[in-house]
Amino acid sequence: MATLNQFKNEANEALAKAKEILELKGAGPEYDAAWKGYETAKAQYDARRAVEAEEKSLSDEAAPKPSETRNPGDADWIPGQKSIESSKDLADGVVLKGVDGKPEFMPYARPDREGWRKGYPVSAQQASILRRLPEDLLHKKALEEEAFRIYLRHGLAGFRGKEALYAHLKDLQEGTDSEGGYLVPTDQRSDIIVDPGAPGGVTRGISSVFQTTRDGGSWPTLSTDLTLAAVAEEAAFAESDPAFGQVTFTIRKVGRAVDLSYELLSDSAVNLPQLLGNRFAAAKGRYEDQQAIEGDGTTEPQGLRVASVSDITDLWTLAAPTALEVVGAFYELPAQFRSNAYWHMSSSAFKWVVSAGSASAGIHLVDLIQNAVEPRVLGRPVVFFDGTGWDDATAITANEELGAIGDFRQGMYFIDNGNPTVSRSDDVAFRTDQVVFKYRVRYDQRVALTNAFRIIKAAAS
């Protein structure tokens, strides 16, 4: 449903069109049609104004304050817009249909508010801004469009006797008057093209995740299991005592702060807080993957490379692994862990796996690899992390640790203390007029069963 301001502007535009036809061509059928269009628009405006006047007279309550109707998600610092015709406080925005179909209050759009494209005229703003223009800017938009239409049809000669309208044409000029270039609105996207960096967040999803409210703790483990043996008639039963141990964890704090100027935060058409939240989450995934591989387990979470995980015995050939070596690595993993195992390596390491296409001891590895984008080797999926962690493997060199194979669900635990948080402070950088966003997460990660993994390693020579 159009607003009263929109009906009024449509009537003004129709009247201006009828006036122009009368001045250029005089009275006639074209003028009569234009005048009829104005009368129709004027009648719609009068009807809407009458309805709103009746609604106002029937209401026993004062107009709602902005704080009562504004969407709670709107920024608190957006100033209210008061009526230019009255000193009485009015709701400073419009009600639009939201994404879920429900009415949603939105503040008026103005040059000093978020989302306004600086240096652009009113008529060239983005569609989301045009929907929220107050009455004075809607009128200015109509005048700019009328001036542009006259110029296109009649050139500068069309402004004889319309000097006031010509001023709005100058608002649309892109350069100097002598250049005569006129602004054609361009599509300015509000999303940012982001290089996601090294793929991250692949390890948590295949591991076990637990929550804790403590700053540390432990899991009891069964180090040595029971055994059975045959017992002769009337013979004494031999003893088999299980041995126990524990896996300890210590919750660690991880985070980062980002400083943004008030000007950037206020003027940007991009939702910067949302962008920061997304980038923080991506950085968290990369950090977790790196620590799951090489974390020292003392000041950082514990990684596979420092957790006494056994290397494969059939080390991979430096030039390129053979098909038999790849298959051998899989079957060096104990049987109880193979059914849910994952290959975990970098893309550069997997390149050497797929290059082992020749037969090796009667094995054709190429037949045992499916799907190029999300590959499976010997029926088990491969996950990739191309950040810091595994050795480079661009060219396999002596003793490089190229990746791992193992049952992450049984063998690797992530322990979270609460959820990640993004906090904002307008005070900590008060002197430099900056807003600080801080990302904070508390967690630990431990290799719970070292026997559930095997490190894929290159030969010494």
C-alpha cells in the first residue's frame, strides 16, 4: 500500500506533465488525457488523506514514539526524523512489510544516515533507501526525475522559464557544467567479495564435541583391557586386571579485537558487524584445524603431531607414493577404527595420492578413488585443510608429515565452555573515536585415543 506522501507525489508528477503538454502543444486530446490522469491521482490522494484523517480522529492514543515502534534490531544511534511541518513529535519512519510478511518499522532515510550513498542524488539511491524517503526527499526525487526527463526530450532549451527546475538538473550532473555528463544510477552491491582463505572448520565436524561449565577436567580411560583364557577343570582362574588412566583438558581462551572508526561504521552501506561475525567464525575454523594438527598441548589445544600418534610403518616414497603404500596406510589403522575413519591432509599431499595411477603389486589405485571434489579413498572420505599444519608436500621431502588417517569421532574431543561471543565497546577507544569489536571463545581439544590414528609420513630418504 502506497503512503500518503507517495500519492501526493504522483499527483504532483501528473500535474507537471499536464502543464508541460499545455505549454508545448496547447489544449488537445493529449492534454485532456494528461489532465484526466492528474484528476485520478488527485482523487486517490484526497481519498487516502481523508481516511488517515478519520483514523486519527478515532484514535484515543497519541502517535507512538519511535522507541515504541522501532525494530529492536535497528542501531540505537540512528537519530529520529521530525516532521518539517510541525514541531510535534511524530513517528520518524515508515512501516514496511518485513521478510516474514509482518509489518516492520524502518527509520526515514536521509544523507546523514546509514546506507546513504554519498555523492549521489536522491533519485540515484538504492531501492531500499527510496522506499524509506520522507516527504521532502520524495518531492526532491520527483523534481530530479522531471528535470532529467525534460532534458532528455528537449535539451537545455526545455528549461526556458523553468529555472527552478533546472537547479535540480544540476544536482544530477556527474562532472562540471562544461562536460555535460549526467548521472546514470549504477548498481552498488552491499555485499563484499571475500577470499575465504585456507578452507577451515573441517575437523570439528568429524570429531566428538562436548560442553562444560568448568575451566578444566578429565576423562577416565581404560589403558589395558581385560583378557580371557581357557581354564582347565578344577584349575584356578588366572587374573586379568584392567589398567586405567585419564585424559585431562584445560579450557583455553582464544580471540581477537578489531577497531573500526565511527565514520566507517556509520557511512558504510555494508553491514560491517555481520561481516565481522562471519569472518570471525571462519578464522575460528582455521585456528581449530591448525591446532588439531600441530597444537602443542601446553599453551594451545593438543594436535595429532605432538600426541604420540604412531607413524605408518610403510613410509611413502619421496618421489610419489605408490598405490601399495596408500593402501598399506589404510590397513595399518586398527580394524575397530577403519569403518569410521577419515583421511585428513592438504590438497598438495592428496595430489601425490591421485598421481599414483600406475599398477603397484596388482593394485590400481585410480579405481579405488571416487569423486574429484569430495573424494573417497578405499571407501573413506577425505577432508582437506590447506592452512598451516601439515608439512608443505608441494614436493615430498624426507620425513615430512603429510597427513593422518583415523577415527576422529572416537579419538578426538572438542570441549567447549559456552558459545563464541562477539562484543562491542564504544568506550575503550573513546579518545580515538573508534568502536572495538571483540571475538572470544573458550575451548580445548584433545587427542583422546592415540591408537585411533596413524600419521602419514614420508620416507627418510
